[in-house]
Amino acid sequence: MIVLASKSASRQTMLRDAGIAFEARPADLDERAIEASLEGAAPGDIALALAEAKSLAVDEPLVPVLGSDSLVVVDGKRFDKPTDKDNAAEHLRFFSGKVMELHSAAALARGGEVVWNHAALARLHVRELSEGFIESYLEREWPEVGYCVGVFRIEALGVQLFERIEGDNFTVLGMPLLPVLGALRDMDELPK
């Protein structure tokens, strides 16, 4: 049994599908303040710091707490979740024809101390997106993609944004699951 310090449906589905017993207890912290304190840091380091902060934000002395975070960088510019449907369309126009770098990180804390962390990178090659596609895509996918950094759910219509993906599928879904499972085995939380 672990605690997942997230309300992310994607992360919960990954753990559930992998047979991991967990309780979801979203971390209550100011992510923007943490990001601001890390101004100038590499995107992977920011994702890792946020994952660690989330794992430490949930007070649980008995079982590991898993924190995870993802962020997107395109042409050196960092993107957060869109604020509304119009902002989502702006993001998609900017992403069109470019490479999206998706940084996903995870951290495990036990007894108030981070005992493991890992960051991963996926490179998603966005195809040229027409205005018509962007409009119809958001018509079908909004508001669900409003909760997703990168404005997509790869397991849904979002797969149509890309012409090629380099990286682990779980990283694209928002958490480097295979390293997490390995760490849980090393911690004797899963059978070896």
C-alpha cells in the first residue's frame, strides 16, 4: 500500500492497472511558488522538485508517499495547464510543427524524507495543426484536456497531435512508472 499525492486520473489509472494498492491524497501546496523559487533551473529539475515537494506534503509515517509532476517545454518556453479553452487553442497553435519536450518526474518519501526520485524526458513531435483541427479537437476534448499540461490525453484523441514520439509511454502519460515500480520493489513494497 502506498499513498499517491495526486488527484491525476492518469496517474491513478497507471497505478491501478499495474496492480498497486494505493490511496489518493492530493498534495496541498503552491506549485507556482516552488517554481518561482527555482527560476533558471532546468525543466527536469523543476519537475523533480515539484514531485519531491508533493511526496513530502502528505503526512504519512507508515507507507511510502508517491509524488509526481510533469511539465512541457516547446522552443525553450515552459507551458502550464491552459487557463481556458481559448488559452488551450493558443498553446496548440504554438506547438504546431514543433517538438514538445515532456518532463515527468516521480519521488517517494517515507517518514517525511525523500528516499528515491527519478526524472524522465519524452520528445513529442507535433504535426502541423490546422485551425479546423484545433477547433474540432477542442470541441471534442474540452474540458478534459484543460487538466493536462500539453493540452492532450495521449490515450484519447490527443494522439492525433503527433507524428512521432520518442520516449516511454508512461512518461508521456505523466509518470515514469517503470522506475517507480523498481523503486517500490527495492523498498520491499512489491514482490521481487
